[in-house]
Amino acid sequence: MNHYFSWDDRLGISLPTLNQEWEQYNEAEQTFIVTQWEDIRGTIPDRVIALERVINVKQAELFEEEDFERSCCINSDIADLASRINDLHIWYRMNQELDNKRHS
């Protein structure tokens, strides 16, 4: 994307990769970073919904699965997807921290 963000395959979004303290960026850079993050952040709810749909499919598959080993694999997949959703929620809240820094 640019040198302020890098793609995260696991979460399916670009994440901030800031190489210095926030205060060391000039005002134009801070504005650019916050604007870009707000755009990225806006995609997070749709990403969460997509992962929840996959979880629902996997839960239905798990309900029907009779093979124990396969059930364990499906359950592990569900746990991984839930972890991704949790991480996306954490990143979604990052906007508040950047907003506070921008207004300080």
C-alpha cells in the first residue's frame, strides 16, 4: 500500500507499520496516516461479517461431522477464525487512539 501500512494476510487488511513515534511524524504525515487508517478501518466490519459467515458454515459442518479427527480440525479452524475476528475488533478500536493523538 505505502510505507505506513503493510498487508496482513491473516486479517485480510492493511495494518499500520509506523517506524517512529507518532509525534515524530509531521502534521501532513499524521493526517495522511489517520485518513488512510479510517478508510481501512471502515472495511473491518465487512471483514468480520465475512469471517462470521465462514464460522457458521464450519459450525454446521462440525454438527454433522462424525469423524473425531476431522471434528478437531474443524474446531481448530473455527478457533482460528474467531481469533481473527477478535484481532480485527482490537484494530477497529485503534481509531480512537489515533484520533486522540491527532487532537492532542
